[in-house]
Amino acid sequence: MLSRIKNASSVAARALPRPSSATARMMSSSPSSQLVEPREPHVATSEIPGPASAAALKRLAAIQDTRAASFVADYAKSVGNYIVDADGNALLDLYCQIASIPVGYNNPALLAAARSDQMATALVNRPALGVFPSADWADLLTESFLRVKPKGLDMVLTSAHGSDANEIAYKAAFMHYARTRRGAKSFSAAELDSVMDNKPPGAPEVAIMSFSSGFHGRTFGALSTTRSKALHKMDIPAFPWPRAPFPQLRYPLEKHAEANAQEERRCLEEVERILRTNPVPVAAIIVEPVQSEGGDRHASPEFFQGLRAVTRELGVLMIVDEVQTGCAATGSFWAHEQWGLDSPPDMVTFSKKMQAAGFYHTAELVPDQPYRNFNTWMGDPPRTLLTRAIVEEVLANDLPAHVRDTGAYLLSHLQPMSVRYHRVVANVRGSGTFIAFDCPSAEMRAELLHLMRLEGVNMGGSGETSVRFRPMLTLTKTHVNVFLTRFESVLNKLYRKHWPQ
């Protein structure tokens, strides 16, 4: 099967510009860099996971919990938009490691960055960046994160992963809140004594407000703002922080414009009420441009404009969680760019497709003393080197425009399919290729996703009943056609089984 992959024409290579000459010169001659995408999926086993994956999972289960695993991947043989499993099945991947692969498996530009001398040095000499930054660290930050910085946010603090990025953003918000009230005074003796007992005034009662169905991570502090599934939070002590309603829009949008506008006004009024009356002061709110884990719930630019207006009026910081939506997935590099805000958010967190994590901010949010928003590594130079290569690929190939075009093509086919197959596909929605639809039940969704894998397409769910598209930025219309053929086949199978009349 691999020989057929190697000899096939590459859909992605035809659809997008080739790597730059500099990148081409750096490309290795290793097998992974010579792989070419298959023309279509290839499934050789009757079930997924197949026997090789099942055996590998059984071995792994002796040392780790594998109950969430779908199959075992062979990443050396995966290429572009296709993931290959341990049984040799090649699946068109529209889930992409939970939205975290930007420009394809074994992307030549990323392989070149990974094999560079600069990467080797960074890997074997991992620095404590807060106290011993490398001589090239400022250049790396400028050439990677700051090259695509959100408007108005000139600084970046790097971290380990998305949950961590949100947690350190919360810390920045709390420190800023306390400093604006303390002024130029030093910490008092009462503060210094009480904080060691986890009590006010040193450990003040202050909150981060989040939204119903929001997801901001599974680490301890982030869980207090995660509201998508009870399973995420069960048995974990939590801060008594407030939750505001997020609009529940009705689709199609054009048929429910007034009802949706009324719903967004209701939610904004409740946000303002909470911020004004919550027993514990709110230092910041955190919101996703699209509530990804919560079921791909959207809101209009006007809703987010209203959030910005009320937070500015009340002196509350606004954190935009772009962990899933960032890096061009919605058709602009940052999803919040589509809101038309008259002033930028105070912080924007990122991870996933950026292959590194952290948050953007202004100088105003730098703590008043060193070692406050701090840890040993404070990010990872090797991941930053990959981010630099990703940013170059995205900008050089104008992938935001490509994503908008491909996403519009996908939506134009999904919407009529939701009419023909309305018993399975409902509420088609999305921006760029950040698209979703709803199934009638969690059981129907599970059946659909299983059948799609057997047809050679890997997809994932969100919320209780939604199916989400989280493809590579390099997804093409040809890939979409491959998906549509197999999707219609699965829908017909479901109709014959559940509605034989």
C-alpha cells in the first residue's frame, strides 16, 4: 500500500504552492519526507481498530488507560491530510489530533526545521527561559509568535499547553486586579502573612467569569472555568466563580435573525448583571470565539462587541481563548479578527495548531515584580522553532484565504445534504473549515463516526451530539469531494437501517 501512496499524485501539492527553494534545499531524503498523499482512503480491515491496533492497545493498556483511544497510528507513514494506522489503513483525517495539526503530517518544511542544527541545540540544552534565555530567543519570538500577533497586543508569554496558557492568563488578570487597587504600595505585612494560609487579604477572593458550555482546559484552575461536560470536573474541588449564559442560536441564521438577536441581548444583559452584582469581584472574563468542546456554539460579531463594551465600562479584563480557533482555522489567523472590535481583547491565549502555547498581552499586564508569572521552562524553544516554520507556511501559501475558499465549498454541499438527510444532519454551521453539524442523538453520532472510519474518513464529535470538522489548513476541494462521496454513502446506510421506508 505504501508504494501506491508514494507513486500517487499529491492532491495537496497540486492545490497549494510548493515549498520555497530554501525549504526544498533543506528537505531530508528520509522516507517520511518522500511520502506522497494517496488519491483516496484505503481501508483493508473489517473493523477499526484493526488487529494490529487492537494488539498494540492491549499491550499499552497494561501501563496506561487506553479507553479513549480510537486506533494506533503509524506517524512515520502518515502524510499530508492522511493518517495511517498500525494496520496500514489510510484515512482522510478531518479531526487532526483534536484540531492541532496545521499543515499536514510529515510536512517537509516542518521536517526541515526539526532536522536543523538549531533544533538539535534547542533540544539537548533546554533552557530555563526566565533566567537564562538563549541568545536567539528574542529573534525566535519575533519570527514566530510576534509575526502574527493580534492587533494591539505586542508581548507574548509562552507556556506548555492550552490549559496552562489559560491558567497563566488568569494569574496575570489577578495580579493586574490587585495592583490597580494596591497602587504603588508594597505588599503589606497582613498580605504576606495571610497568603501563606491561603486567606485574604494576601489570597483575595476574586474570580474569572466563564460561559455555559465553555471549555478552557483540564488543569486545576482552568477546570473552574470549564463548563462543557460534568465528567471533566467531577470530584475536583473548584473555585466558586460565576457562569454566564452563552447564546444558543437557532439555524438557519437568516430565518431566525430576530430571535437570535434577542437571545444575544438576553445573554449580554446577564453578563452585565453578574459583573455588577457578583459577591466576589470579577477580574476577567474568558470566552471562546466558537465553543468547541461545548458543541461548536457560535455567536455574532455584535455579541462579542457587546462583551468588549461592557468589560471596558466595568474595568474587567477580556481574555479570548483561541486555543482551538487560532492559526487560520476559521479563515482569519485569529477568529476574533472577524468581530470588528473597536479595541483589542486584553489577552489572547493560543496552542494546538500553533504547536506551542502561551498568551499575547500588553505591557500593562507584566507583573510588578519578577518571578511572579514564572516557571522553570516558560515555554519550549523546539516548539517555537516549529511554530516559526508553521507561520511561514501559513503566510507564504496564504492559507487563511485557502481555508475560506475550501470551507465555503464544504458548506455549500453540507447545507443541501442537511435538507436531504435531515434526520441525521442538522444545524450546519461554521466559519472557514471550522464547521459542525448536529446529529439527533449521541448514539446516532457514535454510529456515524464509526461508519465514517470504515469508509476511510476520521472525524470527531463535540458537545453532546455534534460532529465537528477540524481538518488541516491544507484541505482542498478534492479532499472535500472524497469526504462527500463517503459521507453520502454512510448517510444512506443509516437511512436504510433506521428508516427503511
